Amino acid sequence: MRILSIAILCCCLALGVHGQSSPVNVLFVMDGSSSMMKKWGKEDKWTIAEKSLLRIADSLNNKYDSLRFGLRVYGHQSLPIDNDCEDTELKMPIAVHSLLELKNRMMGITPKGITPLAYTLKQTQEDFAEFEGQKNILVVITDGSESCLGDPCAILEILLKQEVIIKPVIIGLDVDIESLRDYHCIKDVFNPHTPYEFEKNILRVVTQAISYTTLQVELLDGQQKPNQSNIPILFYSNSQEPDYTLYHRLDQAGNPDTLLIDPSSEYTLIIQTLPPITKKGIILKGNEHNIITIAAPTSFLEIQTMHEGERVNVISEIPYLIKQSEQSAYLFSHETNKVQSYLYGTYDIDILTLPITPITNLELNQPNYTIELPAPGKLRVNAQFPIHAALFTEINNELVNIYTFTANSRQEILDLQPGFYSLVYRFDHQRSMKETRIENIEIKSKQTLDLKF
């Protein structure tokens, strides 16, 4: 198997996490399986990884005063024949350690077993348990894929559900697609070809993780106050896939969550209001607390079906289509008697009643807006013989066909808006156009009109 290094950045969300002065906790997880004894160049893979780790720990100790690190090893206690899928050991808990102490803890390790990576990742949750809300960095160095049918990505999803930000990075040697199957959730892949590049890339990954920058996104309401929340927000850099997909949240004090973001990219931020808000060219200041403020005032719109001043819940809610007045394409579809928020602006709405109820140039400029729609009535047609029929009504002084009956039907039931209609029909067995008949009717809200002929 080719050497892989997975740097999984578990950066917990918390207020007050700023810059290098914050505690930095690095847990090194080393693969001690038997394949680590294979040669890579002039030395075996374990020796190369061990030397690289010691040099990285020394470099980080010199650079970060607040650094704490620990060591967990897996696959080093049992032989492959034992198939020990719980072979993992915390050799050194996360704390302030000397380089000599780390070296002494590694000296007695001899790679010998298999690769229970998923089980090991699960145990690291306990290793970080007392460091919640700090910069926790998990660096896994391995030369193989999972041996015990575990799913490393499933463990990462658990960490994510526990409100942990995860940024996985692979550093490997000529890694092929097949070898990466167990790491499908990892987005960034680096493939060094020499032990020197291997060490250099690990140091860069860890350094980038430690230098993650804090960010708050303030969404302003109609009163220019940062009270908007519960809206998806997406950060894009250069890829088509978002770097971060988050659901905006305010804490109990009414402040936006503090995020840990990689400051090395220029971002485009999309606020998923209706319609979306796009802010391009976001450049974050590294090792500082950044605040982005975006006006996102929304109005909660509800179209209510009413009768005689009281709200009516119809059996099937009536859909509607909404678009910005200056746009040709519809923005969204929703239903009556349900609330939906839209960005302040001017909209056109087509309520899919029969006939369609259009609303043009509606100004949404307040937190809540209600439209009252007359509850429909019902037309029930029963014919003794099959008929051909169409229903007309007057719209803008023009007679418009709003519904054509199924050919040769004998029964139709329609929900119609209150108003006057003309039913034009002819029995199928009648061969003369002159035998066409017209029935003028009035539909009233919440009432059923029965036509029998």
C-alpha cells in the first residue's frame, strides 16, 4: 500500500477563539500496522514517519507557545493473524510535552498488526473531550486503507453532527483511485513523491489548520439589526463545490456563531434567501476575528384563504408561483395558508386558483405580510349523456376559456373562485353546432353549485 497521511482538522465552534493566543491541541495518530515496515526509498516507512513527526513537533513547539500535543498509535500491539480491530492506544495524552518525551514514547513501538482506522478515529473523540471549543487538530499518518470494514468517513460525519468543523486533507505517495476509496469524503489531496515532500506537506497542513481564522456573519433585518438567522450560507473559493455549507445560527445571547475559516482563499458568500444574496471578493485577515455584515431583510408572506372574515383551511392547499417583478423566471413555488420568507422587494404572484389569481407589483417591505384570498366554491356538473364543454369567464373585459372538460365526460367537479361564469356545452350525440347551449352561473365562496342536464 502507498503511504497516506490524513490530516483531519477538527476545529470546534466557540466564541472567543482568536489567533495564535488560543490553545492549539494537536493529536498525532500513527499507523503501526505491519506494512509500515516496508521500504520507501532508503528507509522503512515507519522510520520516515517517525523522523518527520519529531521534526514537525519540534517546529510547532518553537512556533506556537500555546501548543499542546498528544500521540495515539494503532495496529502495533497484535499480529495480523489476530485480526485485532480494537488495536489502538493513547500513548501520550494531549498536554504540554517536550520533544524528548515524544521521542521516548515512540521508541518502543514496532509496527506489526492491521489498520483499524475507523475505530481509532472514534476513540479520538475522548482524547479531545476536555478541549471543547479550542483548536483541535487531528493528524493521522497511515500507509493503508481500513482493515476492519469500518468507515472513516462515517466517523467524520458523527463529528460534524456534534458541531465540529472538519477539513480532511490527504498527503500520499502516488495514490491511485482505488486506494482512496475509504477516504471519499476528503476533498484536498496531496501526493508527494519523496519523504522530504511528505514531511513538508504534513507541516504545511498542520500550520494551515492552526492559522485558521475566526469569522462571524451578521445578517441585518429590516431595522438594520443583526437579528436574521436560520438561513443556509455557502462559502465558495475556486471550486464548483462550496468550501463551507452552514446553516446560520444565533446563540442564546443573540450573536452569530463564530466560525473557523481558512484565510488563504478569496471567497464568494451566497446567502440562501429567496432570492439569494451574493457577496464576492471576501478576503479574510489571518489570525484575526473577522465580521462580515450583509443586509438581508426578509418578509414573512402568507396567502390566507378567507370567508366572511375568517380563515378557511381548504382540503388541498392552493399552490402559487412568485417571481421578482423585473424578472421573467419564477423564483419559487409555495402554497396558501403556509408562511414563507422572501427578501424585501417587488414581486408578482400567480395563485393557481381557477381561474388564476394574479397579483402584480407587490411590495414586501415589512417583517410580516398577509394576502387574503377568497375561499373557493365548488361547481359539480352531472350530465345525462356525454358532453363537450368549456368554462368561460370575463378577464380584462375579454371572455376567456379557463377550463375545458374532458371529451365525452359526464361528470366534472371544479373548485372555482367566487364570480360569474359561462358554461358552454353540447351533447356528443348532437350533430349540429346550433344545439350548443350556454349556462350562466355564479359561484359563491364555500358553496357548491350543482348543474344537472
